[in-house]
Amino acid sequence: MDATRAEIGTLIGQEVYSTSGTFVGEIEDVRLDLDTEFVTGLAVGGLNREALSGRARNATGVIVPFRWVRSVGDIVLVNDVIERLRDTDENAESEATAQSR
């Protein structure tokens, strides 16, 4: 159990990047499922608000589902979540523009 705590503790403070190299933020905490003893998410703060396209304008952080994590080492790599969020915003804007015509 002590080794597990040490491994989880090393996540705190690590920088998070998307697989395309976009800085997302820094890990501030982890979300644990105590029943299964698995990490289910990463609490990321110090967000790159510009890359989030305004979605996190007033947020102090976000929870990144652990299933999006691709690699943990000197940094943490996650799926291209930033691009997904940006695409969602652009699609919503396109739909709103099309509906207003």
C-alpha cells in the first residue's frame, strides 16, 4: 500500500499535455474509487484557458477522466481532449449560425 501511495503522490504537480503537444494544466489532485482502489480522474488546475476555447473561462480546474491518460512519466499525456473541446465549440457555433439564417 505504501508503494501505491508513493506512485499516486508523484502525479501531483506534474504537467499535463495532450498527445498533440498542447499544454493542458498541472495535476493538483487525483480522484479515487475507494471500492475498486483505482484512480478514476485527475484534478487539473493552472489551465491553459486559451486552448480550452473559453470553456473553462471561470473554472479553477477540470477533472480529466483517467481513461483519457495515454502515458505517465516526466509529464502526463492525455488524449487530444483540447482539440475535442475546441471542435465541439466550433460545431456548436456552426449550428447556431446555420439556425439563425
